[in-house]
Amino acid sequence: MPRLFSLAALIAAWAIAAALADSRLLPGPLAVGVTILADIRSGELPFQMSCTLARVISSFVIAMALGIAAGYAMGRSRAVDRYADAWLVVLINMPALVTIIFAYIWIGLNETAAILAVAVNKLPNVIVVMREGTRAVDPELDEMATAFKFTWFSRIRHVVIPQLAPYLAASSRSGLSIVWKIVLVVELIGRPNGVGFVLGSAFSLFDMTRILSYAISFIVLMLVIESLLVQPLERRAIRWRRRPA
Amino acid sequence: MNDAQSAGDAAPLELRIDAKTFLSADGTPVEVVRGLNLRLAAGSFGALIGPSGCGKTTILRIAAGLDTDFRGELHVPGAGRLGIVFQEPRLLPWRTVEQNIRLAMAARDAAADLTELVEILGLGAHLARYPGELSLGLARRAAIARAFAVRPDFLLLDEPFVSLDEAVASRLRDELVALTTRTKVTTLFVTHDLAEAIQLADHLFFLSDRPTRIIAERSLPPPRGTRSRDVIAAIGNEMRALVAGRT
């Protein structure tokens, strides 16, 4: 409930500011809403959003898969960590824009380059979180699993993954928001479709209504994914914790 | 449960630790065990008794095969299927009691009937609960159930009854006697409580301070588990006198 009120207050403030400014550089919520509806009806908005969403999902999946594997290896083995840490520092401090430019120049202005560039930007963050998570894995439970001769599979599934679950949830949450922000940049620079591309062309026309309508639609979509997918998964992963009475 | 396994033809537990050293935090080696020689007949219940911090847990971890960094030799009884009860229950908090028990079992036993075991340990009403919802006594019972569910050839227990109140500990001891008697599993039990050891064991091993070795051994006449308080006290006094002369 408080969430709804504060959201309503934000929209009200926006409406008042727009009415006071009375400029085409700050359209009101009503104008933006009308544009959103019109673009949904014409199919333009769903098409551009699905292009972007497909890129978000592919690069997210690639970054998570590689990041979990690398982070786990670095958390488990000190030797791996010592060798790979320098690379990780380089990767963390590489500006997103530089990775994107490299990818487009070396791979070409295509889908592969776009998705890889985003994945590489997200990767170090996943590695750092998963390495932390792996280091926190309880050695006593590990020993228990060894003593009872757990198979490799059931050790991963029943001993390791439940301990990594909070870290997986944290890195996928922060990951999703990082990835979609960078996807827009990638689209702005070198793709002929997607929300980033639309925002770029709207910018050159100073079309604020359009920019706001696409930005808001995308934020709403991400909120829906977060509350319908990420949060229920997280709740499921921690259901064994004793609930406060 | 484990009736098929006869105690007669199984090999004994043989553990020889010539030396076991740890590196302390500042890098100097600390010798924990030296010249320890332990032999326990198949199907019998041995107790390792020693002062706190004398390296009992180290010996147990070596016997369990969890620590292979020592000089010496280890021969485990039977096929070497190990059941172990750690000092802390070490249950997976995100799995129910029943899942915790079944996860430890070999795939071929996955569908085995646990009713009897669970009945003996009084866990029937708690199988669907998570370990975080259990008292320490119940969590220890679940850990004991897990160790027996794997139908071990070889059972190790590391002070499984510490920090329980005496009533609970004594019930659990009776349950342990019942289970080890019917399964005839070769058992090594670590404790610092002499009375407990005398009540439970066939064979006592007394350990010295670091570096640990065995300073005295004694076989106790059967039957285990039913020794009266007076008998336990008498044996206890006798053993204390014997051990005192050797340290």
C-alpha cells in the first residue's frame, strides 16, 4: 500500500511539473500514456521491446552461466583465484563503452557482438558475487557429504546450490538491471531496432513523449519480471528458514 | 536392518598413525598424534577416551578417511561403507529430516523402509520438519538415524551427546546401544566422559595429551548397555588409577 501511494505521489508531482512548465520538452503523464497505448496498438512498441528483451535474456544467460562457473572455480581454488584475479580486475574496470566498441569493431555490427558486449560487461559482477558465495560454503557440510559419499550431482544440488542461492538471487537481480541498461547503449550505437535504437532516434528529434513512453514501458516490464519471476524463486529458495513467529 | 552382515568374517578396524602434524597459524608444525596403534575387532564397540583438545577428533577424521595427510595406515572393516555422527549434527538446513536421511543413502537403497529406524529414534513425528525447527536432541537423533540408514560397515561417533541434558543423553545412549547391538556394526566412539564410555563400549582406549597415543586399553565383559551404576563406578575408579600411573 505505501508503495502505491508513493508511486501515485510521483506521478502527481510529474503532472504538476508538466502543467507548470507547459513545454513539449516535459510532456505530462496523460500525453505519455496516450502515446504508449497508440504504440502498443500499432505493434511498434511490442516489437521494439521484444527485440530488446531477447538481447537482455541472451546476454543475461551467457553472463550468468560463465560467471557462476568462473566464480565457483575462483572461490574453490586459491590457485585459480590467484591467477584469474588480475584478469577480473581488468574486466571490472573496463568501461562499458570500451567493451561495446571493441566488440563492434572486432566482431562486426551484428547481433553476436551486441550480446557478447553486454554479457562481458555483466560478467565480472557475477564472478565477484559468486566467488564470495563459494567462499562462504560451509566446509563442515562439505565434509559430511564426503563422508557419506554423496555423488557429484547430489552434492551440487543438495549441498552447494542451496548455499549459493542467496548469492545467485543477488547477482541475478543486480544483473538484470545492469544488463538492460547496457543493452540500450549497445542498441543506440549499433543496432537497427530495439528500445535503445528508438530512444536514439527520438533524441535526435527531441521527441520527449516518445522517450518517456519507451523508458516507462521498459521499467514496467522489468518490474513485472522481477516480481513474477525473481522474487518467487528467491522465496522458494529460502523457504526452509524458520519464519519469525 | 543389517542382519545379513555377520560379524565373524568381517575384517577388524586397524588404524596406525605414526605421525600427524598440523601447521599452526604462524607456520610452525604442531605434532598432534604420534605412534598411535589401534585395533578394534569386527562388530565390537570401541570408545576413545581422552582429555579435551587431545586430538580425538583428528583421529576420528583420519579413521573416516576425511584426512589423508598423515603417516601411517588405515584398514576399515567390511566394504568400508561409513556412517558418521559429527559433534554438531551437520544436517542440511534446507532439506527436511527425511530428505537429510535419504540423501546419505546409496542409490540402491533409495526406496528403503525407514519406519523401524525412525521408530527406535522417536523421529516419526518430525520427518517432514526442517532441522532449524528441531531441538538439539532431535537434530542429534536425526544425525544418528542418517548414520544408521546408510547400513554402515563402520560407524564413527564424535561426542554425539555433549551439551544435551542428562535425561535426553541417557535415552539416546540406550537407543544407540539398541541400534549397534542389532546391526553388529563396528563402532568407534569418541568421548571425554568415562562413565559414558564404560556404559556403551566393549573396549576402551585411553589417550594421552598431545602428541596423542594410546596409554591404556581394556576390554569390558559383555553385555554392554545394561551395566549398573555401581559397576560403572567401580570400573571407572579402577581405570582412573591405572591411567594415572601412566601419564
